[in-house]
Amino acid sequence: MSLKPSLFLAAVATICPACGKSPDLSAPDTPASLARAVDVDAPNGVCRGGAQMVPHVGCVDEELSFSADAVGACRSTGEPECSTRCQQGDAPSCTALAIVHEFALETTPNMTYAARLLDKSCAGGDGAACNDLGVLYAKGLGFPVDVERAETLYAVACDRGDLGGCANLARARSWGGEPPANVTKAVQVVQKACASSSDARACAAVAWMRARGSVLPRDEKIAADLFQHACDAGNVDSCDRLGKAYLRGDGVPPDDVTALQLFRRACDRASADACTDLANMYCMGRGIPRDPQRSTALLQQACDAGDQVACQTKACGGTSPG
């Protein structure tokens, strides 16, 4: 799929009506008392579901396309300069600034402002912004959940060379029958990136497709191998998913101890989902002596970070991981 400039702008205008209308991108006023100057922006150092801890940045969604350096430059004293560059039309600066406001890095969360920034960046040709705006729609962050709009934005991002957009489109849903041409292209892009550069995000996307049998034939062993690679390369979600595979024996021999180690590894890297799974291992005594007190503490930690399963479970005696 290759869009001519005029068709691209028309597509973006359909996706985000505010694009191209020169929205006011002045940063909203934030009381100095609310600004934070810490690297960890989540309770107990644990990120809410779907986010990872990035050193010197904080909790950032794994599905976003971002440069840690660019985001870091937009924090604290660097934010005014980033705002200026964004006002001058530098799309990557607008994208980085959007993440700062979306995840409340040095400020309070402001999804409306973040979306306006991403609209501007996407219309300006920044594929990463199109992807990130799609993530907001897919997760219902600042908008009602709109999967179709999210997938359209992922496709535009992928067409503009953003690997995150390709990865998100490839794993967006379990496609029945013949997938759309843009999905087929996205799958080819992530397969190539995983095979040639071993990109963690690309390998994770291929692993999810193999595990679900979506677009690619289902193969749990290949999926487990790819989850392992992505986990080793820093994809926290893949560590948690691989732990579940070891619990169930999906493509690997059942092994409670290995599952426990993977859940702990991901929990230590700030995954609330993995902390919930680790809590359930302690509760059931799988792979480790039973410890209800430790289980309940981990559940509270994960709940504080926004994991709804942990909040519903509340104390040892809840559900099994996986």
C-alpha cells in the first residue's frame, strides 16, 4: 500500500478531522507542585498493563513508537524547548511531547492535548505519530475504543515506514479468511525485521500471530521461541506471555519453575500483569513454596499500578495465571 501525498492527507483528514487545522499547541498550564522529577512514574515502580519501564523516562506503552532520547529531551527543563520545536513544525518533537503528556512524565496526564499533538504530527508525515494515535484509539485512552480507526492509523503508519505501526496492525486481531492487503504487507514487514535485525517488537508480533494462528499458521513451538527472543531483547510483555506458555505447556514442556522465573523477571521490570501472575504462583505454591502474604502484597502492588485482575482478586485465593 503506497499513498500519494494528496491521498494520504485525505485519509488522515478522515481519520482525524483536526489534522491540518493548525490546532493550538501551546502546552497547558501545570502547577509546579504537580510536576515530577523522578524516573518512575507508577506506584511501587510498577507500570500499568501494557507498559514498560524505560530508564530515565518512565512507564511507556510497549506498542508506542518512540525514541527514549526524544522523550527524555521533552521532560523537565527540556520540555519548553521541545514545545518550541513542535510549534515550528518538527513532527518528531510533537510526537515525543505527546507521550510526555499522555503518560504524565513531568506533568499531569492530558490525553486531549496529547491527541492534538499526535494529530498534527501524523498529518505532517510522522508515521510514529499515526501509530501512537492508533494506540490511543485501540486502548480507549482519551477516546471511546475504536478498533477500526486504530487499524487505519496503524496502516498509515506502516505505509510511512514505522515498524511499530506494522507490528500493531499485524497483531491487531485474529483475521478470519484472507486478510486485507495492508495486513499482509505489515506481516511481511515484521517477519523481515524479526529475521534480519531480530527486532524485539517485530519478533513479538510474529510470535503472537503464530500463537493465535492469525494470518500465519499456528505453531506454538515457533511462537515460544520468538517470545523467548523478544523477552531476552527487552519486550516485557513477551516474558509474561512465555511464562504462561510454560504453565500450560504451549510449545514448551510444562515447567512451573521456569514460568515463575519469567513472571518474576517481567514483574521486576515493572509489568503489573506479570506481578499478578507471580502473585498467583505464590498463592498456589507453584514453582515455589506457598506464601499467601507475599501473594497478597504483589496483588496490591499490581492493583495500585492499574491491573484490574489484581484489583478484583485482592488477596491470595484468586485465579490461576494464564
